[in-house]
Amino acid sequence: MVRFAALHAPYCNGGHSPPYKMTELVVEHLSKSFSTRGEPLVVLRDVSLSLAGGQHAAILGPSGSGKSTLLFILGTLDAPSSGSVRLNGTDPFSLDESGLAEFRNHTIGFVFQDHYLLPQLTVLENVLIPAMADGAPSREAVERARFLLERVGLSERREHRPAELSGGERQRAGVARALLLKPALVLADEPTGNLDRKSAAAVGELLIEMQREEQTMLLVVTHSLELASRFERRYEIDDGMLRPGN
């Protein structure tokens, strides 16, 4: 299988693997609350979990349980009220704003329920968006984007606009975009929530297959028992508390 080196400094090392001792996510005693006119609204309570490179896990929970808030914090899009997050040995919340943005772009990939493909761009251009943060994408980035689109079954659609794709095809493009910069961690928020059953099954299978090939970490939050059943580790979250699932 074709492999490409990480593309951008400082989270690359002369075309070799990033200079971390191991790929690992460690979350310890994480809590999140929001101020209100009365008592604080507690959304997450003492959450701890860990993942190593090549592992995947699913978090099940009803709406309002705190699972999306947890994913936003792990994706460094929000900060915890207390507790710690370490990804590849780095506390992302200790970085300044520009350092955090760069760390997020190169270390974390996102797959959303709504694909967020830009309608004016082709599928290939959409997949290349993470590589455009530092200017025009490199030749290696374009080659990797083409490889990923072939791998997710969209090589014949790469010059199409998102409006010309089915829902399942748009989500497959989203998976390719999330993997472009070979992130250590991929976070997926209800990735099959807007799809019909057949497309949902195909996207769920693709996510795990690509994660295994890339040896990244994958964490999915979902309502879907069918999707969660595909994962080697499952958690349940309710009232902000995370517990091992069945």
C-alpha cells in the first residue's frame, strides 16, 4: 500500500514519523460546566479514558448526555473546566492560540455528521483543505488526496462538486479529508446520523477499515447501536458520566 510521510513542520521530522515516543490519548478526571444565573450547569463529570495508536472506541449516549461536548474538548475546540488531556505527550491547552491551531490541524482529524464540504470546491479541493493552512498544497499532499479518494471509492468523482454526490459519497469525502495529514487521532461526531441504513453501514465499515490501515486512533460518538457494535471498545455516557459499555 502507498504510504506518504507527514507533510508539514513542526509536527514532522525530515519526512519521518513525528518525534513522539508513542501515539496515545490520555484523558484524566475531565469535567466541564457552564455558568448560569443559578447553579453551574455540569455537562461532564470526572471523565477518564485512554487510547493507544491503532485502537478505536465508540461512545454511546442520548442527546444532551455530554458526548458531543467531550468530543469538542478532545478536538481542542473547547477547553475543560478541570482535568487534563494529553495527546502524544502534549497538553494542547498549554499552547498559545496559533500553536493550538497548528497542533489541531496536524494532529486531529474530524468527521462530522454534516460533511461541511465547501459547495464551490471540487471533491479533491475539499479533501486538500487541511493542507492549505500553510498556503498552496504540496505535490505530496495532492498525491495523498488522490490516493485517499481512490481508497474511499471516489476517484471518478474527484472533479465533481459536493451537490453532485450522494449523502454517502459526501461522507466518504469527509473521511478522506480527515485523514489527509495522517493525524494521530480521528474524531467522528455522529458520522452516519444523516445516512440511510445501507450508506451508514458502508461508512461505518470504511471508517474502521481506514483507521486500521492508517494506524491512527479513532473515537466516535453516536446514537447508533449498530455502528457502536463494530468497535473493539465501547463506552456509555449519561448525565456527563462515562462508563464502560456492553
